[in-house]
Amino acid sequence: AVEALLRWRHPELGFIPPNEVIQVAEEFQLAEKLGSWVLNTACEQLYQWQQLGLVDLQMCVNISPGMYQRNLLKLVAKALMDHHIPAASLVLEVTEDTTMREVKNSLQLMQDLNQQGVQLALDDFGTGYSSLAYLRRFPLDKLKIDQSFMRGVPTDQGNLEIVATIIALARTLNLTVIA
């Protein structure tokens, strides 16, 4: 699998981190347009790679809160159709905080995406709400351990224990783990 990562190198300010880019995009109500562009560009690239024979490759795309709450289902269906991408080749990564903003709507959206065949990953696991009850209810395929827990592994015993526990939890729930 590969992940589509949004990066901006400003000519004067240098590298602008993705979280700041997304924050500004949401502030100016551009998150949906930016997210749609990223999703379409990622699907287009995936299609090109699949034409070269990389048919089992998956593309992971982070979904911003603004994009998640609006027309995500339609945007995903259109991107898959426009770029001839099998739904199972697309993995949407959503943060815990985003899914927990409106749990009922999140659950329905995730179920609808899951019915399309799109895979879902819970990103930054362990840094937000971490509700185990919802973790069991959401139709997830993957659990992404937050990078803050990965720093220092294997020398940091505390982080190592947290990572081992998350891996065991994910295995019990039949989820793939990404670290």
C-alpha cells in the first residue's frame, strides 16, 4: 500500500506541515475542494500504476473533517468510477476525533463506504477518544497507530507496551495494523 500525502513548499516560508494546510483550507472553506483534488489525483495515480501491472496495490487517502462531513460518499463513488479503480484498492483514513464528532452520522457513512467496498482505517489511534465500544461498532479494516507511540520503539518500554497492546487489540478485532 501507498499513502497520498499532501505537502506544500512555500517559496518564502519553506515547508508547510499538512495539518496547517488543512487548517487553513478548512478556515477558508476549501477543504472539500482540496480533499476532492487529492482523492482524484491519488485515484488517477493508482490507475496508472495498476495499468503498469501493480494490480494489488492499495492507495490510502487521509480524509479531512470538512470533507468527511459533507459529500464524501458521492466524491468517493465518482473518483472510483472516473478512474476505473476497484473500491477495495482505496483505503480512507479518518482520525478518531473526526469519527467521534457525530457518531451516528459517522457510523452510517462508514457503513455506506464499506458497502461500496472501500476500506476504512482509523488514523492516529490512541490520541483521541479511543472508545473501545465504538471501535467495535465501526466497520473498520485497519487501525493506524499514532506515530507518537512509535517513537523510541523498541528502546522506550512504555511505548513498546502501548504498541503491543494496540496490536493485540487489533488482532482480536480482525483489523490490520499500520504503524
